[in-house]
Amino acid sequence: MDNIAGTPVEGENFFGRGTEMLRLAEILKNDDILLLGPRRIGKTSICRAVMGHVKASNWHAIEINVASCEDELAFLEKLHAALAPEMATLGSKIKDRFAATFDAISTRIKSIKIAVTGAGTASVDLAAPASEDWIHLGNDLLQLLMQAEAGQAWLVYIDELPIMLFNMIRNDTQNGVRRVRRFLDWFRNDVRALPGSRSVRWLVSGSVGLDTLVQQHGMADTINSLNHQNLAAFTEDVAIAMVLKLADRYQLALDNEAARKLVAAVQWAQPYYLQKAFHYLRQRVSANANTAAAADIISQIDPAMNDMVQPGSDNDFHHWEQRLALQLGTVQAAHAIALLNLAAQDAAGARPENMLAHLEGRMPNDSTEKQREMFINLRDILQRDAYWWPDESSGNKRYRFHLEPLRRWWLRRNTL
Ligand SMILES: Nc1ncnc2c1ncn2[C@@H]1O[C@H](COP(=O)(O)OP(=O)(O)O)[C@@H](O)[C@H]1O
Ligand SMILES: [Mg+2]
């Protein structure tokens, strides 16, 4: 197993989530899935493992990453492009029947795009494709997939859908929200009404809160037909096993005790952060050959954790801050950051009463109810998005960071 920290992992490098993968595949027999969670939590890796698994049972499976899509047509273009190689594998009789339609769809996408770009110069409102246009196109494309081979099961994995929807809202201040609603309605209603729709399963994932987006715009109903899933951290045992496997691979004299300490230092045992922590520990140890004994390695754990949050190595943590502004808007995001600043002061977290008092100071012109509502709203979002969790072990509730390296980073950034 290699010490990979960044790109999706597969095969030998995909550790510890076999059961979780089978569980998702099982759900997909009957339901569509929405898998949300912060960046680098292992979504793409597990979704690709699910794809591999269903392919072994003769499903067709395609993946599209729609983070760069700015509108509905771009989405359809991605889908079309991902389908092309699959269409090519169909038997020649089927191909003959469907190839012309498939090619025609591509031409239609292009012609609507040209019409939209042309209109865009006159008025921003006209820059959006008329909804009936792209909906017909989308339906036709999916019909093709559903009918090319009767009864053939398909899995369509859509990565980073929330980013695309946020793009649409940002680019089209007048109609963006309405378009997002139409898109999600299409997905929920129109697509399901197509003949043969049961043969296609959707696996949708994202690293910014689609749940926050739909709640804020009163469209939570549009995603409630999806089965909501997330990726829990590893249990301590699995986390230790992974660290030991890495240690073995890189011949680091890490014993059980040292592995346990490393896992404890990360606190939230998501594989990416374990890989990162291991990486920095390995760097320290190999830079200092005489610290290679187990006891000495333990003494390097804390310094390695600090290496992890230094400028230059901290890009992953920025995402945790940026996604707040993306999902919450500037004002609310600033409040959330202020609360996180407080919670970061202490590894044990901050008391809710103190955080509420702090928020009251930031919202002097609002009523007590408004201040309270804001706190409760942010408290729940930050909990759901895995920034913090309520720790009641001391008798007094405290909201504390899940991820100790993130807390250190947060603290360092706000310290002069
Ligand atoms: N099952 C796993 N076993 C080992 N490492 C993993 C696993 N899943 C994720 N990782 C780690 O997390 C990183 C990011 O994984 P990825 O699937 O791209 O996450 P996401 O799609 O949520 O951003 C990988 O480079 C690897 O370091
Ligand atoms: Mg991903």
C-alpha cells in the first residue's frame, strides 16, 4: 500500500472501506444515492470502487465530474461525452439503430449553445438555455441509454454536482435559483418518468453542502428522493491497521503504540489525514536517521503534526474555510468563522453559551431571537459538515473540532 495523499486511490491502495463500498452497492440496487462530505474524505475512491463492483455484475457504469460545468448544457455535454465510449461497445445492430440519434444530440447541444451565446450579448437573462430545450435534450439522451439494450442496468456517477449548482446561481443572479430548482426537479421527476428509468441508478456526490443550498432556497424536497449517505471516519482499529501497513511498506519502525498515538493525534481518523500525518512523520524520521527507533518516532509525532499545518503544506485546510463562504454567503460565513475561531482556542472546544455571547456581540442590531436562531443554525451546519461535534464527556457541552490538524491550522492562521 502506497502513501498516497491527494488523488483517488484504488486496488491495493483502497483500504478499510470494503464493507462500506458493498453497502453502497446494495443501496444502489433500489435507490439513488447522494454522498456528501468534505473534500478528500474518500468519496471518489469509494464511488469508483462501487463502479468496479457493479461492472463486475455486468452493469454499465460511467463517471462525470461536473465541477467545471457552468450550466445545464455543459452538464449534458459531459454526460454525452462519457456515454460515447459505452455506445461504441454496443453490438453493431444496436449501434446502427442508435448512433444517428446519439450524434444528433451532440449537434443539438452545440446549436443551442450557439443560440445562447449569441443571445447573451443582448441580455443576461437570455443567456440561459430555455429550459424546455435542454430538458428535451436530456430526456432524449437518457432515453437512448435506457433503451439501447433492454433491461441493461446502468450506474451514472456524478461527482461535484453541488459545485455546478453553485456556479449556476453565481453566474445568473436573476434566474440561477429558479434554474437550479428546475434542474433538480428534472432530475427527480422528469427523469424518473422516462420509460426504463428503473434501469438507471444515480450516484451523486459533492464536497460542498447541497443540503445547505436546497434548505436556504426552500427546495429541500428536490433531493429527498435520494438516499443520503456520508463517509464515517475509520474506527481506531482500522486506522491503526492502515498506519501499520504503511509503516511496513516504508520500513518505518512503528509499533502498535506509536500507530495508536499517530491516530490519536489526528483524532478524526479519515484516511486522507492519516496518510498526510504518516507522510509528515516519515519525512521527519528519514531526515533524522537516529530517530528511527519506535520510542523516538513517537517523539516526532507532535512536530510532524505541526509540519502539516505550516503555510505551503496547508492547501487542504483552506478548502474548509472557502466552502463556508460558498455555501453560506459572506455575512453568515464570517459569523461561522468567528465561532470556529473560538472553538479552535482549546482542543477541548468552546462552550455554546460563550459562543452565543460572542455572536450577540457581532449582531448588536438584531433581536435576541435572531441571534439565537443564527447560532443554532450555524451550530448545526458546522456539526453536519464535520467541523465540530458536541462533546459532553466533561459534563458541560463543548463544541470541539473533529480534526485536530484543522484546529491547529485554524488557530495558527488567526494568531499574529
Ligand atoms: N479507502 C482509502 N484508503 C486509503 N486512503 C484513502 C481511502 N480513501 C481516501 N483515501 C485518501 O484520501 C485521498 C482523497 O481521496 P478521494 O477519493 O479523492 O477523496 P474525495 O473524492 O472525497 O475528495 C486519497 O488520496 C487518499 O490519501
Ligand atoms: Mg473527489
